[in-house]
Amino acid sequence: MGQVLSRANYLFIVLSILFSWLSHYARSARSQILLEPMGYKTSVWNNYHAVMVGYFMNLLLPRAGEISRAGIMTRTEKVPFEKAFGAIIAERVIDVVMLGTISLITIGMQYSKFELLWGHINELKANQGSEAGSPWFFYVLIALGVLALGALVMYFVHNGFRSKINGLIKGLMDGLLTIIRLKKRWQFIGYTLLIWFLYIALYLICFYSIEETSGLELKGLMLGFLGGSIGIILVQGGIGVYPVMVATALALYGADRDIVIALGWVVWAAQTILLIVAGAVSFYVLSKKAV
């Protein structure tokens, strides 16, 4: 990492951070559009602060970001929590579709290379061990089962609890189905395409920061993008796994694995620092608003 940092052109790293911030802002503008069909005209900056605090919370606790983001929209814009949460789930569905589309195109360009990458992924998972085999996993399942059974009993015997659950489900469905009732459909599509263009751009541009990776093939770089995305899915925030997955993919195209791992750590660290700093600023701004 020291060698890469000493030779890197930081202009490309700074541009990557800028693209990342723009993607977060575009996500905030898209969220604003998604809430309009439910009758809530929200501030794009409140949406932005909610998005950044959500990312910040996700670094601390998996999936806590979605809950905190919905909670912030409830506090700052009076959007019912269940409706805000349902809209966030709808966003996630769209993003999964986008990632799936990009993945299929990338795999179609180089299926034989993807097979090799998938083999490395299975080796990595085998070395880490299966979470399902650990005792705590079964304890959590048992606890969730007991809670679910208790909730089911309460639903049928307690009218107040049943009405609250029905209201929660209705609000979630309103949030989920808002994607069908969009008033600014083309703007929503445009922001979605912009977000994913920026995701790819912020990743690709970093490889121009050092000579060894500046001449890599586009399809190889896209395989690295896919590998890095899988790494983020495998481990919260992609810590440790993201650079390894990117390097494993690019090594199939002749890249120096150690150099790419080092560059991957630089890219990962830059993006994570952005989330921490921007998330902390949003926390501060929201705390001042509360006062």
C-alpha cells in the first residue's frame, strides 16, 4: 500500500470520491421522487442527511441503516415510518435489478473467466467456514422462531396489536407500491441510471491512478467490479474482502495481484472515510435541527 500511495496520481482518487458523493446526492433526489406519490413533498437535503446517516449506521451494524434512514424521514419530514421504510425497500429492489443486469452483461462478456472467479469465491467461503454451522446461528433462529410464534398468538388474541400490525403492513405496502404510482417516472429512471453510472465510474477511474493498472481491459475491470460487489455482499462493508475479490478477478487478466490488492485497499479506505465524514456531518446537522 505504501508503494502504491507513493506513486498514485491522487487526482483520480479525488475524482472517485467526488463521483461517490454525487451518487449519494442522486440517491437522495431519487428518494424525494419516490415519496411524492404518497403525498409527501420532502426536502432533498433531509433525504440526503437520512441517506448518509444510513450508510454510516450500516458500517456499525448490518441493515441498521435502512431503519435509521426511515426514522430520520419520520422525524424531519413527518413521513410515517412504515411508509418510509417501504419506499426504501422499493429502492433496494430497483438496485438489485440494476446490479443483476450489470452482472449478467459482465458475465456474458467473459463466462469462462467468471467460472474461475466463482471457484475462488467458493474457496474463500470454505476457508471462512459456514455461518450456518456455528451454534449462535441456531440460537438466533430459535429466538426468532419464539418471537414470531408469540407475535402470531398476539395477533389473533389482541385486537389492539392486530390493528397496529395491519396498519404497519398497509404502510409498508404503500411504500413498496409507490414505485408503480410515480409522477416523475423518467426522472426516477434517469437518477437510477446516473447512480449506477457513477458507481461504475468511481471504481474504474481509480485504475488510472497508477501505471500498472491503467492499461487493463474494460471487461476485466468490470469483472473486478462484479467481484468487489460480491465481496461487499459477503462481508458487511466489504472490509478485507473487497480488495481481495477485485484483485482475484483482475489477476485473471494478468494484473499484479499484490498491486491491485493494495490499490483496492486505497479505494475502499477512501470511500469508507467519505461515508464516515459525511455521515458524521449529517448527524451533526440533524442534531442542530432537533435543537
